[in-house]
Amino acid sequence: MKTLSVLFAACILFSSFSIDDAKCVEIKGNVFDKSKKLDKLQVTLFEDGKEVQKLENAKCPLKFELPRNHYYSLEIKKEGFLPTIMIINTEVPRAKECNYHFQFDYDMRPESNTYNKEYVDYPVAIIKYIKSTDEFLINEKYSAYIKKMTTPAK
């Protein structure tokens, strides 16, 4: 009986581990200069602060399959443009089936000395699961504020 209990506990442990480690959300995105898709991008994905993937000379669309319950930073660099960071929070309620898709299009900002330096290093977007709509969305209010604060002074 003790062996059966240990086996049952191990099955529960491994099944919950595989559920949490399974790919939860597919993130796909395009990066533009106005209406032209950019290539030769340097893209780095950080999971919980640690670099987990680096792409040199990447081209669009960018695609990442991420497991649940982690924080990611997606850093995109291109010569002649400001570096871009997006934060992705893959926390999803445990009872939810994970098979989400999120698409983004981002217009890179050209390098310039006229940007408000105080806000240039802030993430341009925060992407997270929204329970009320059962989907991943960008925090539009935050992104609009950062865009406004980094807009060059006229």
C-alpha cells in the first residue's frame, strides 16, 4: 500500500510539473520601420532575469513558445534604432488549459538625442493574461504613457 501511495504521489508531482512546463502561450511578432518589416534584428529572450535564447540576424515574424508562470523580457535591437524591451507575464490560473496565441506589431523608434532619456530604457509593452477576456493582452494604458513620455520634444 505504501508503494502505491508513493507511486500515486509521484504521478501527481510529474503531471503537475509537465502541465506547468508545457508551452502555454505562443508569442508572434513583427517589427517595423514605419510600414517596412525589419530584419537583421538582435533578439534576446530572458526568463525570470536569465538569458534563455539569443537570435542574431533574426527576421520577422519572431516566434516564441513560452510555458506558464514565468516572467519574460524580450529585448529587440537593430542598428540605428532605440533598443526595445517587452515584458511578458505568462501567469495563467492553474485550472486553465494553456493554448494561447498573442500577436504583436511594433514600430521601432529611430535613434535620436531628442527622446526623454528618463523613459527610454523602460519596457515599451507589458503583455499578460487577462482573466475577464481569457486572453493575453498588452497593457495599452502603460504603453501609451511610455510612448508619450519618450516622444521627442518639439
